[in-house]
Amino acid sequence: MTPVLLASALLLTVTLSYVSLCAASPFGNCRKCRGMGHAIKTDRKGRAKRGKDCRRCKATGKRIRVGRHLYNVAARLHRDGTR
């Protein structure tokens, strides 16, 4: 197998895997709060306590994946263009 063919097959496999992941699970954990929906703070004694709500995910702990966002934009553009 030539390196070009191998690289294109690998790229196709990774792309199809990501597309199937976006179709099966369009939301992933928020990168800022790590899916908790809030920050972790410590009090003066060093014990962990709940901090402020995460503004990026609005305290849900979930975010939309980049691939799903691109699909939504393309679908909206197609829907608006064919009306």
C-alpha cells in the first residue's frame, strides 16, 4: 500500500468515526467546567465547595460538538435557501 493511499484511508476512517459520534451523541462535556456545570472552590479550611455556575455551558455541563454545529449551520443554510 502506498503512503498516500494509507493516509487517505486513515483520514476517511477518522472522519467517518467523528461523523458517527456527532450523530449518536451531539453534545459533549464542557471543556471549561469539565462537565460539572460549575467551578470547584475551596473554603478557608481547604474543603471543596461549589463555585459559580459555568457561563460557557450555562450550568448544564454540556456543549455542542464542532461537527454537529457545522452540520446545523449547513442544514439551516440549505433550509433557508430552498424556501
